[in-house]
Amino acid sequence: MRSTKTAHTSNPPGNPRPKLRQGRTLLVAPNLGEEILGLEPRLKLVKKTRKGAALAQTPRPATRVEARIDVGYGNGLFIRGQGNGLTWDKGVPLECVDSSSWVWTTDKAEGRIRFKLLLNDRIWSAGHDLSVEAGKRIEVFPAFG
């Protein structure tokens, strides 16, 4: 069983429930019995508000760029752009799923992301910039040359 530390203050006598520190974000396992049974516990993100009530924060839906292209052995695809920390100066590698499938995923995106794919972070794909809304999926078929 994993051991985890939680941010809490000392409990007053007779109060078995720990108090959360103001402004902390914690992962809380709703059913610790799942871990004992060998199941992966489902975690939820909890943030304490100023009034002391804990709010469950639902994770944002993932924004996903899927590229369908065989770039050849030893080559890689990169993404550059604007939004979610992307820049036009330095690319972020896409994950190679198989010989002709590449994926970039984030759950931190907000608004619209403009992007372009590069071969080995040097050769720009042909055509205009592409875009995807946060929380959406786009499938692209880039061409280089």
C-alpha cells in the first residue's frame, strides 16, 4: 500500500477529521478500500475555498492533435504554435503511437490553439496554420516538401 502525505493541521481533541490548510489543493481517494482490493483508487481534485468548503474540481477535457503520416525511421514530429505554452520558436515532440500515427495531448489548454507541425523540429509542414479548440480533437495529414 502506498504511503502519502497530506497537508493538514493538528486536530482538536475529539475531532477525528483533519483540517485542510487554507489554499491547498489535494488529491483525495474517495474509497481507500479500492486500493486494498488491488484496484486503482479513483482520485478527485479538491480545493479548499475561503469559507472552508471543499470544492471538487473536474479535470478539463483533453485537447488532442493526431497526425497521420509515416515520417520514416529515426525521424520525429514536433508541434509549434500559440496557446497552452506552445511557442513558434521551439517545438514540442509528438508521441509516436505507431509507424504512421503521432499524438500531442494536453489538459491545460484554454481557448483556441494555433499550431503547425514540423519534421524533426526543422522542416515546416506545407499549408496554413491549423487550430483546435481546447477540449477538442483534430486529426491532420501533414505534408512536407
